Amino acid sequence: MSLAARLRALRLDLTPLRTSRDFRLLFVAGTVFYLGGMVTYVAVPFQVYRVTGSNLAVGAIGLVELVPLVVFGLYGGALADHVDRRRLLVASGLAQAAATAVLAVNAAGLLGGQHVWLVFVVAAVLSATSSLQRPSREALMPRTVRHDELPAANALTSLGMQIGVLVGPAIGGLLIAYVGLGWCFVVDVAGLLVASAMYAAMSAYPHREETTPPSLAGVRAGLEYALRRRDLLGTYLVDIAAMLLAMPVVLFPALVEDVFQRPELLGLLYSAETVGALLATALSGWTGRVHHHGRAIVLAAAAYGGCVALAGLMPSFWLVALFLALSGAADMISGVFRGIVWSQTIPEAMRGRLAGIEMLSYSLGPLGGQVRAGVTADLWSVRGAITSGGVACVAGVGLTAAWLRDFWSYDSRTDPHAVAERATRAAAGESQA
């Protein structure tokens, strides 16, 4: 194969965007949701700090979001396995738009001032509605593309998220600086309405099997299924290990302020991992030719930890940023392969509940990681916390692979769950599934 052909093979595979109208709608709508959500993500803590002057109050936002995230993440997954997922996407999107509109009205002082208690209430509501929505979006995606297009579809979905994470905070900062805080929420409301309209324009995807209403028994059945399948368990544990042990984001302010004494460069640290992830996504064409997905997840997660560890040792800011970018690329690759395992092996009747469990696995890990990093930095040093976390990640991922040998040896060509799902989709005879 010539060098030009090899380079073409690395390019992001855009096939799902060309072949599936519904995937295009899902991709664009999801990207808009992420982008608008990140604009609000910047605006909410800024408003709380400006009104209260308290860092504790800003940190408490995460606490009020935690319980709705857990409860409605699990319930939303069970709900997605029973109701029309497209309608649930629309309803939850409109609910988010209404809640965000309340933030806009509050920021404008139209309720007799800016009420911090109202911001906390709405933050909890947004956490609940977004947790209800995401399992449906993730469970619906495999139905919109052919089975062989799932690796490319997962990479594209990751790209949409990365665009939102990279661009959204920048837009939020500019809006706060030049037109006012309230416009952040107005922009988010507009995006939520547009995205909800796109979801409404999608085709109907009725459940293939008879469903049961969401219940504690149904949630428990989903948890038991996830724990019983060692390949799925491996995807969750590797992600939790990486985020819990190595995630360094909470230490970025201390790193630029105390170590490098360059606070003006803080934004570059926050964007470094996303830039690396975007680059890895752009060169992700090769992922569709990999079949040992468990092995790829383990190696990518270990590379993430190794790059974070090296970032903590680098003598210059720019080398730190470089290794953070490499860690972002490795984390994205791990995420793409985790998504492939989920979308290619989880049966239709379980997709919503498993998507809810998966959402918890990558949401709770970073929360615990922030506490671990902060405590370690206070007891030791900022660099020590970053490097030790990366080393611990490599060790944790390695131990997980050694314990779950079925996960390490997973092969999509022979795995019984992947084979069964391919057969089910082929028997369904759906032109897009």
C-alpha cells in the first residue's frame, strides 16, 4: 500500500453521515446539545461566584447535580427501553429549554434580582433532564446506521462531543465579556429548541420486542446483565480507573499559578486534551479495522495514564500541554472502542438501561478523581499528584486486564454477544440497521 493510501485510510470515516439521514440529524442535534450545554456550563458557576463570592458555593453546584444524575440516569435508561426513544429525546430537550429559560430570566434580574437558590434548583433539574435524555440518544444511535458502520458512527459521535467541549466554553466566555451573562442562556435555549426539532424530524424506531414499564426490577436486571458480562464490566472498570486515578483537570489552576506562574495560560491547559482528542478523531479511520476491542481499550487507557504521568514531570509548560494533548488522544481512542463494544453487542431490549449505567461510570469517576487529585496535591505536591495519578492509572488498568482475561481477549468476530447481535440485525432486515 502506498503512503498516500495509508494516509487516506487514517482519515475519519464519514460514511454514516452520507448514508443515513437520521444519523445526520442525531449527530447535528447532539453536537448542538453539547455546545449549548457547555455555554451554560461556563455561565452557571460564573454567576454563582459573582453573586456570592464563594468558591464553596461554586463547588456545591456539583453536589446538587449528583443525586439527579444517579437517579435519573438509571431511570432514564429503563425508560428508554420502554417508551419511544425519539419522543423522549424531544420531551427532555424541551424540558431543558424551559429550565434554561428560567436561568435567562433570573440572570436578567426579572424576578427581583439574581437568586442563587433558583440557580441551584435549575441545575438539579437540568442534571435530571439531561440524564433522562442521554441513554435514549445513545441507545437510538445503533438503529440509525448499518452494523458495519458502527465504528465510524461512534467516532463521529465523539467528534460532535469534542466540538461542543472545545467551542462551547469559548462562546460562553465571549458572551459574558461582551453582551452579558444572560445571553449565554438565551443561546443555549435556541440551540435546545433547534436540536429538539431535529430529533422530532427523525424516523420512528419502535422497539423490536415487547417491553415492560420502568421499575426497580428492570434497573436491577440491567445492572445484573452488565456485571455478568465480563467484557462490559471491563469497559466500565477501565474507564473508572482512568478517571478516578489520573484525571488532572482540577489541578490546572494550581499548576499554572504555583508551578509555572503563568495564569494567563490556564485556558490552554483546559483545551489541550480536547485538541488531542480532535486530532485522534480526525485520524480514526483505522479503528474500523480493529477487532480486538478489549485489548485496544486497555492499551489506550494505559497510554492515557502514561501521558498524564509524563505531563506531571515535564519541566516546561508547553511540554505539559503536549502530553496532555496526547492523553486526550488516547482517552478518545479508548472511548471510541468502548462505544463500539456497547453498540455492537448489547441487545436492543437492554440498550437504554446499559447506556444509563455507562453514563454513571464515566460521570462518577471524574467526581471522585477531583477529590483524589485535590487531597494528594495538598498532602504532597501538584506535580506529585499528577504523576502518581498517571502511574496508578497504568497499574489499575493493567490489573483490570489481568483479572478480566475475557475482556483482554475480546474479538468482535467471534464474541458470542457480537455474533448474536449481528444475526439479530440481519434477521430484522432493516435497511438502516
